[in-house]
Amino acid sequence: MKKIKEKWASLFIPKNTQYCHHKFKKIKKYGVCAKPCRYFKIIYTSDNKPVEYCKLLNQILDIQDQVKDCGINDVFGRKI
């Protein structure tokens, strides 16, 4: 990934966490919800199975629990 793209993405990727979400908020209709990373998306495979997808990396996430694969702003990964 190019350095400029990483710098720009780091503005929108949750900081100091190993997950693709942050800012838990209480919403009347749904209860407590987490705000996902802007690059995180749920897509459906041809057999209609939901999988987690990262638009930044353009790939399906390895660990299916909203764990970051990019490592940007990660507790254990690189900090930009």
C-alpha cells in the first residue's frame, strides 16, 4: 500500500484498537452499537453466506470477528 493512501486511511480507521469498530453508542432502536470503520463492509458470497470485507485492502478479512487485517492504527501494528 502506498504511504499517502495509508496516511489518508489512518484518518478514518479506528485508533488504538485491534478491531474494525469504535465509539460504542446507545441507540434507542437498536441498543448499544459500534461504529464500524468506513472501509469495513459485509458482503454475501454466491451461496448467500455473509463475509467481512475490507475495501481498503480489497480483500475478505482473514479473521471473521471485525479484527483488523490492515494493521493501521492498531494497538499491536503500525501507527501512522
